[in-house]
Amino acid sequence: MSCYASLIFLFLFSFLTSFRASAQDPTYIYHNCPNTTTYARNSTYFANLRTLLSSLSSRNASYSTGFQNATAGQAPERVTGLFLCRGDQSPEACRNCVAFSVNDTLNRCPSERDVTLYYDECMLRYSNRNILSTLNPNGGIVLYNTQNVTSNQTGFRDLVLSTMNQAATEASRSSRKFDARNAKFTASQSVYGLVQCTPDLTTQNCLRCLQQINNQLPVDKIGGRLIVPSCSSRFELYAFYNESAVRRPPPPPPPPVSTPPVSAPPRSGKGGNSKVVVVAIVVSTVVAFLFLIAGYCFLAKRAKKTYGTASAFDGDDITTVESLQLEYRAIQAATNDFAESNKIGQGGFGEVYEGTLSDGTEVAVKRLSKSSGQGDREFKNEVVLVAKLQHRNLVRLLGFCLQGTERVLVYEYVPNKSLDYFLFDPAKQGELDWSRRYKIIGGIARGILYLHQDSRL
């Protein structure tokens, strides 16, 4: 009897454990909801937002595809939104994550119009702007394992980047804009990678987004990820995704060798027909390849011209730059009213102060010279350009302030100071052995490559 009781207990325990796991809340990662544009609970915008969220979390939503967008209301109170579930999630897991995020968003961002919530299993995003089919590789977050790669660092970095870039190419060409794969690092270790874009992006924009964030991955760590509104990229030394859900189908069998038709005229010489077939295939392949190259060059040239003539301060950039604007009083408080004790540097363009924002973020505040004849529009244009530069080897712009004659740039704070502080200080030079100098050179090269090839400038 005690044996049966034990079996029943084990069954109930197993059932309750599995039920708890299946009903577990999604893993929260990060949210972004700047308070530059807000709404009231009795407003038309809020009514439209509730309609949008209800549509995205309804039973008829596209959980099987893992992506859906929607629009509610009329301008200027229109709301556009979308959800994107990770490509390896089941329809039920996708639905649970979306339902949870819809309830969670009004707690985390109760009055903001522009909101993005990131979970491990899904993303929810809505805005008063049109965000559909629009590339946005900014305003994301980098997460990484604190453990460094301890052996064959160069080989690990090259393997991660090649794997992630191969995945990016494949994902950009697929209808779901998703790819996951693994590659052998050692006999006992593999690198697992996953990339994904919102499926409403074009092939070109998806690839561009993934290539940009892949270049910012912390490849000196044993795991890391970068998530932005339009795409995400992650690598680990363990299978963090459901391999069975993303298992690749076996390659199709080779086509059967066709025999020449009976009515074909005989060729003199042994194997004459096969030679004709081979020549025809080779010629058609070469011609097709040349047409592809010509088409690519034409499209690339046209895209380059279009990008080169576009205004650097279009509608989306105006919204972006205004969302980066900080209050002058907040910067004064952060730097103790630009106290001399907070000053950490000075150059031809102004002075630099160390500061701490109200949320505890340490920042470097650059107070530009008031003698500059630069206008407000030109200053904002430069802010837009600098804000587009996001790379792990470049100091990131966090915000700016424009008030009267004051022009202030707020950057992330780098506690180790600049490189010249170590290179030209006799006491500090000894800390830079050739191994560290080699890593620094590599980092500088990757930053320059990003500026010239992969940045949005």
C-alpha cells in the first residue's frame, strides 16, 4: 500500500511541477519607454491603446507565426503596435508571453506613448509613430556572461562572428526572418547562435540590422546578446533555444540523372551527349551569375545614391533626437552645477565633467564652447549622426541638452580614461603588455571598420 501511495505522490509531484513550469511567467529582460510623450488615462490615445493591446492578445492572433502587427484609431491619436515571439517558441508559449506582456506594459510604462518591452520569449512594442516595416537598430540593450574566454580567444571570436553572420544572411532571406545554428569550437564544446528580425523588414534592412548588432556582440565573453527594436542576436556555449523546434530539414536528394531523349540526334564520339549537357549547364550558370552581379551592382548603386541624397534630419530622426534631449537642470544637478571638482578634462571644443544622473547612471558631460557659431538645427543634426553610432568599441551618446547658448553632450562614463593616459604616463605604461596592446589595436580596427563599412552614416 505504501508503494502505491509513493507512486501516487510522485505522479502528483511530477504533474504539479510540469504544470508550474508550463505556466511560468516569461523572463523579463528590459523595457524602454521614454517619458517625452505621454497620455492621460481618459484620453482617446489610451482608448485606442486598449483596443490595440486587446487585438494583439486575442485568441485569433498569429501565435503560430510568432508575429503580428496592428493599428488602432486615427491620427494624431493613432497607435501602431506589434509582437514578436522568439522563433523556437510554440504557439502556446508565444500566446502566454504576449498575454503577460500586455498586462505588464501598463505597470512598467503607465503613461508613455512609445514603449518597447523585451522578454526572453517575446517582444511587445507600440508607439504613436508608424513603427511598421521601419528599421530601428537603436535604443537596445547588451547582455553578457561575466566569464571571459580564457583560451584561443582569436579562434573563438572568429567562430562566433562567422556563425552569427551566416545566421544573419540566412535569416534575412527567410520569410520568418529567423535562424538558429551551432558550430564546433572544441571537441567537447559548441557555439550556439540565434538571430531574428521583425518579419515586416525587407531582406536588405534585416541583414543590415543583424550585421550592425553582430559587430557589437561581446565576443570576449563566453556568451552574450544584443537586442534592439528591429532585431536581436545571441550566442552561448549551451543550447539556450529549443533545438527540436529549429532543426533544419535534411537536404533534398540530388535530382536523378536524365537520359537523353530518344529523338535526339546521335553524337559522334564517346559521351558526346553528356558533354553537350555539361556545356549548356555551365554556360547558363555563368550567364545567370553575371546577370546577378549586374543586378546587384545596379541596385547597390541606386541605393547608395538614394541614401546619399536623403536628409539626415528626417521625421524619424526628429523624434529620435527629441527623445534624447535632457533637461538642463538634471545635468546641472548631475555635475554639481559644473563644479571644478567634477572636471575631468578640457579640449578645444569644451570641458568634460564627471556626473551622476538621478537614476544613478554615471556619465561624462561635455560642455561645448559657447563661442561656437553653430545653430540649433546643425547641432541637432550632429547629435543624430553621433547617436546612430553604436559599437562596443565606441563611447555611446546617451543624450544632449540645448538651452540658450548652452550646448551639452552626455556620454557613457569610461572610468579607465582615454588610451593616451596609459600610453604617455611613465608609471602607467607598464600596465600595457603586448597582449593587451594587441587587443586594443584589434578593438580600434573593429571600431574603424564599423565607422567606414557597417555604421548607418
